[in-house]
Amino acid sequence: MKSPIWTLLLILAFASVSCRSKSSVSIDELIDSNDENRLRAKRTELSQERNAIDSDIRRLDVVIASLDKTASLPLVATYQVTPQEFNHYTSFQGTVKTMKNINVYPEMPGQLLEVVVVEGQKVEKDQVLARIDDGGLVAQLAQAKSQLLLSETLFNRQERLWSQNIGSEIQFLQAKTQFESAQKAVDALGLQAEKSVVRAPFDGTIDQIFKEPGTIVAPGMGSELFRVVNLNDVYVEVEVPETHITSIGEGSKVRVSLPAIGEEVEALVARLSKVINPSNRSFSVEIPVINKNGFIRPNLMASVAINDYSNKEAIMIPQSIVSENAEGEQYCFELEKSNEGYVAKRRIIQTGKTSKDFIEVLNGVENGALLITEGAKKVSDNQPVKWLN
């Protein structure tokens, strides 16, 4: 069937070359003659020849297409499966917190005499922040110390005499008791007097001052004097559903995004709550973050992606080529070599977690397989296809 067609093509080709050769000589002569009528006539003749050749070519194309068995086959493109490392992340919403963010309360009632710091000031642990009227405790402490000194002198004297068997045991024990009582009184008054001095609980910054000098203060809620914050040790707290209790642990990798300040940091899970919250069936996860520029503040919202699954040799395929049959089974098509060309083979697969446009295949696809991507929705099992390699 094909032999006469190719013979005809060769004849047309030789005729075209022959005509072109003659035409080129004739055209040279005509150009040299500068005869307009002859030039126009020759152009008309060549146009008619070209139209006749185009018509023959179209007829040949129709016959060739009817004889080409692959012309009607669906065209497909493929994706070659290659194992790759796959790290799956699950996203949660979290809140920035710090262990060192507390309100400082007075430990004794009285008038606030002075505040010796200002808002925004950095302070060190045990640094004096304010003083409260001690109500005469300092004077009582001074008197108690004088009494202690006298009691100590009397006790030391009585102890020397007793060691020389001079005096009675009762005198010695009375002196000793008085001395010990005086020591306890000084210690107790000292502790009370110390409460009149408000000190910083840790290194940090005075974030807010709540009371002005002259205010009457007392221990208890509503009597906050200062808020002291340390932003060096901040962390993100996330509530994670209990279904992730076996997939997330201490040391899990985390990507923390802070949209408000346009910052993203890499971190690790440091602590997991040992108790499930019965109200929302979740457990808390703490993720420390480094506060390089101090922009990370308590109560800042954070988007957290936690690595809950990893596979160094995962089979990942495009999600777009995965279909589902009436039985609920997922499948894709693999390109296979046949005696006459290529065919599409349906592969029932078991899928796992997804990552953007790809999904992990747990079973059903082997390493190196050529999976049909373009044209996958137009083929059926064992259907011959034309491969666009």
C-alpha cells in the first residue's frame, strides 16, 4: 500500500525540482528582457503549478493518515518515579509566651514611699524597685538588735562562769534562752522589714508601673506594682489534637512563622504536656524560639508547622494523576512496553500523606516506573498509547 504513495511522492519531487530548474533559467532570461507582459504571464503559470502541487500533497496526506495506525492513539506524557526524602509538616496556630512575664505585688501593707525605676528600664535580679512605709519596723529592728547584743554579752559571761563551775545551771539556761529568743526576734523583724523593699524577681525590663508614690498598697489581687518581662527566653505554645500524640515528640522539627513581624525561624519541640485537656482533646507543646532583635513579644500570634512524619526513600507522585474507582480504590496508569508499542496499565495504589501537589505512594508503584501524567484521564487499562518521550 505504501509503495505507490512513496513512488508518487518521488515523482512529484523530481517534477518540482525539474520545473524549478527550468523556471529559474527562464526567469533569469525574462528579468534580463525587462518585458512586463512576459513576466506577468510567467508568474501566473508558476502560481497555477504551485496550486496543483499543493492539491496533490493534501490528497497524499489524507491517504497517509488513513494508513498510519498510531495516528488515532491517545498521546501521553510520563513522570518517572524516583525515591526522595519526604518530610511532612502539619500546621497549627500558636501563641508566643515567656516564663518570665510576671506582675510584682507588695508583700506588706503600707504607703508606697518611692519608686526608683522607670518604664522600659532594664533591671537585674534583686535590684530595688520601690520602698513601702515599714510602719516603724526598722526602729523595732534596731531596738531588737540592741537587745540581742546585750543578751549575747550576758550569755557569753554566764557560759564562762558555768564552765568554771561558778553560778547555777538555772542562770546559765536563762541567759541562753534569752539570747536565742533575742536572735529569733531580730530574724523575724528583719524578714518583716525586708518586705518593705520591693525587688526585681529576675533580670528583665520594667514593662509597666501600676502604682504611683503615695498610694496605699497591700498584698493581693489588684495591687500590682510592676510588670517585669524578660524577652530572652520566649517560646511558642501550641494546642495539638490528641491524634498526633504518637507522631510528635520532643526534638521534632518545627517551622515557626510570625506574620506580624514578617519573621520565620526554625526550631525544635522542647516539651510536651503529659496530660490531655478534656475540653478540647488536645495537649500543649512548647517550642523555644530565639528572639534575636527583641521583636518577638508575649501573646504574639504564630503559625507553626510541626514535622510529624519523615521518609528518606519516599515514592512521591503528582496528585493530579491519582483517580478513584467505584470501590473507593485509588489508582494511576503506568506506561509499559508492548510488542506493537506502548500500553497504559492501571495500578491500584495505597497512598499516604501529601505535600503541596504531590502524594506519597505506600504500595502499588515501584521505583523507576513511568507513570502517565498528560493524558491520564483519557486512557483505560491495557489501552495502546503513543508516548511523547
